[in-house]
Amino acid sequence: MKIAKLTDMTKGWFIGNFEPSLFKTNDVEVAVKTYNEGDYEESHYHKIATEYTCIISGRVQMNGVEYKAGDIIVMEPGEATDFKCLENGTINVVVKIPGANNDKYLL
């Protein structure tokens, strides 16, 4: 049995082809991310990967649309989004398939 700490991972990413990683693979990337109100990620898209974002708690805004706990947003390759956290302590799970390195393009 292995034990790890999410706080030791880079921005919550713990599976994928990066360091540190609990399982190094190009097949998928997985993260559990925690945000504070006002945290923002610039509009971007992926050419290869599909990105699944599940809001576990809190509220976020993507492309001007508000999402809350229980919502799952699927961004297909070529679809762009930004990300703004609307509530302290917001948590989401992000899965990218495949785990394509250098596949984030800022607008």
C-alpha cells in the first residue's frame, strides 16, 4: 500500500506523465483541485485531450455559465473555456483523456 498527500502534488495533479505522479502515464491525467474565490484560469483549449471537470463543492463560472456541486462539464478537443472560482473552498476533480503533454493552448 502506498500513501501520498495531495498537498505534495503540483496543483492537485496526481496521475499523469509529470512529476510528481503516483502513476506515470500518457493515457490519462487526474487531479483534485481546490480553489479560492476569485481564482482564475485564462481561456484555453486542448487539441488532443477531452477534459472532464466535476464540481465536488462550491461554485465556478466557465464561459460565463455558473456551475455548482454535482455538475460535470465536458470540454471536447477544440472547445475553449476560461475558469473563475466563485466561492472559497471550491473543489473539483479534473480528468483529461488522453494525458497529452503540452496540449494546453491559451487564447
